[in-house]
Amino acid sequence: MKVRNITLAATLVAALMMPAVFSNAQTGTAATSTANEAIRPFHFEAPEEKLADLKHRIQATQWPEAEIVKDESQGVQLATMKALAQYWATDYDWRKVEARLNALPQFVTNIDGVDIHFIHVKSKHKNALPVIITHGWPGSIIEQLKIIGPLTDPTAYGGKAEDAFDVVIPSIPGYGFSGKPTATGWDPAHIAKAWIVLMKRLGYNKYVAQGGDWGNAISETMALMAPPELLGIHTNMAATVPADISKALATGGPAPAGLSADEKNAYEQLDFFYKKGLGYANEMALRPQTLYGIADSPVGLAGWILDHDARSYSLIARVFNGQSEGLTKDDILDNITLYWLTNTGVSSARLYWETAQNAKGGFFDPRHLTIPVAVSVFPDEIYAAPKNWAEQAYPKLIHYNKLAKGGHFAAWEQPKAFTEELRASFRSLR
């Protein structure tokens, strides 16, 4: 990556004082003009000074000593972080993914005083089914880039014209290129309402929704609101855990007797996650503003993002150890760098706090949806939902499939399988 030949001090001052260049200002303030409801084109270009500052901060990292165990039980391992930092500072090129993003139709529209950024790619095929796809944390729109082509242009990727989709991929408020709310209240229910408004603004009188992680919570909440335009949803991180299982997990006791092999596997996965994997979520739900370190240190931000779930971390560690996986080094750093350049480490964390203020149940508790639901189960997700749990949680279950490979970032890790799942899931709703 080329860096301007200016003094380090001047570089840092310019970077700290110069925000990223947006074609539309990011704002969380209330709109006073109906013009803000218009759909405006969006373009992003990071200032070279900001990229130089990023490189300097990575190289100036104050490292802790290595973990004193031989596994990841104390957190993200020093060797993985140093390998990531070395590649980030020397070989990684943000401009590549920036060009990919800017080659896509991107837009901003103001909803309830917050600018909502979204990608909107229409299919060339007639009768394409509109789908709104929502990312989660610690993801972003970067998660979905690999599935846009196969969904909108299926004939170019081994599919049929009748499987085509119009694809809408918004950035959650406080994430990526969307505005950062300056008032409380932007919980999944508020976001779900905003997505319904967005699809109406785009002129869609029928559509489907897809999501995992927060994307599932938002999509399921849309389903609860049951706008007549929403035909059904697809999830790759279903909320299906029965009440007796939730109770057993809460007490930390053994799994209930009589569970099937799939149920026992799901119980063990959830038990591990609740006991050893919820640290990040607890902190963000209780004290998101305390996370100043991830706004100030790129390596701090990267470590926080990597420590989401054990299986995703293991995959990422293997990638930076030179192994070939569903994600590449560039994939991983594209997402982290987006967080860094938009300074959304803390603002994205607030979604956990917002949700905790009004939580009425566990994240995986069934929401009793009445519209059609499709479920794809990837084995390395936080938990693999058994079919009988899905059938109980979703009375109108129209598709259920267990995949052979893939984890939390399914569309990103396994785009071909994910695309095939969406085609099969929604075929009956066209």
C-alpha cells in the first residue's frame, strides 16, 4: 500500500482530524426536511491519511505477554494476533474491497432521524423475489458480498432464472455506513420497523427476509409484526430452544434425560457457549461505552471481534496460520477494517445494551411466529437447532436442512451452500 511521503506527525494530525469521505453525511440527528426520506446514492472513499494512521497504530501496538496455557481458553492467542497484525500492516489493501463496494448500487435513506445505508441490487430476470438480508455482530454487509451475484443472477452461477432475487442488504444503525443513533430506542423492534419502511420506500409489495445473529432477531421481529408484504423468513441461527432446555441451561445442571443425539449436541453447544462464550455479550449489554480500547486500538478492535465464538475463532486462527478455509485473511480484515474506518466498535456494541433494556426472554427462546419460516442448520453455529425444536418453534416450517460445513458467518464462509439454501427455502413462496 502506498503511503504519502509526509512526516509522521502531520500524518497523524491529518488522520485524526479528517473523517472518512462519504457522499452523504452520516448522522443520527432528526431530519427536518422530507428530502431526507429520499433514496440517495452512496459512495465511500477512505482518506489515505486514515489508512496511514491505521498502519501506524498497528505497528505501534503495545503487546501483552503470551497466554500461559497452550490453548485458547484464556482468549485470542498472541500468535494469532501477531500474525493478523503483521499481514494487516504490510500486505492488506483496503482499496480492493472498497472498489468492490463502490461497484455495487449503494444508497442511503433517512428513517426516524437516522441515515440507513443499504446495498440494493436488482435482478435482470423477471419476477425476481425481493429479499432483505440482515447481518449481525461482529459482522457487517461484508458478510453478504459473495452471495449477491448468485442470488441476483442465478443463471450465471448454475441456477435457474426462476430462482432470481432482488437483494437489499442494509447496515444496522450504528454499524458500518449507517448513521449512529444519538438517542436510545434502536433495539431489534425499532430496526424491524425501519426495515419495513425501507422495503415500502423501495416499492416492494411482497418480499422475504433473511438473517442470522442479530439479523435473525430482526427478521423474526418483522415476522411478529406481520406486515402483509412479508411472505416468510429464512434463518441460519434459529431461535428454537424449548423452555425446559432453557431452564436446565440456566441452572447449569445436566442435560434433561431422553434427549435425541441432535438435542444432546445442541444442549452441549449451548451449555459451552453460556458458560464460556458470553463474555463479550455481557460487557456490551452492560457497559458498551466502556470499550474505549476498541475505538483507539486496531489490534484491540480485532481481538474483540475475533473472540465471538469458539468455532469461528478457531477457523480464523487456522487462516492466519496459513491454512485454506472458507474465509481468507483479506475477508477477515475487510470486515474489521470497515469497523475501524467507520469507528463503529462502540456504536455497534450498543445494540446489546438496547436489547437488554427491554429483554423479555432469552435470545434463542421461540417467538411463536405465524408466518412461513425456513431453517438452515450449519454445524459450527453457536448451536445446531434440531428439527423437532424447529418444528415446535415454527408451526409453518417450510424448509429445514442440516448442512455438512459452515458456522456463524454462513453466507461469508459457505456462499454456494447458503445461496442454494435460500433458493430452496423460498421456492414455494414465489
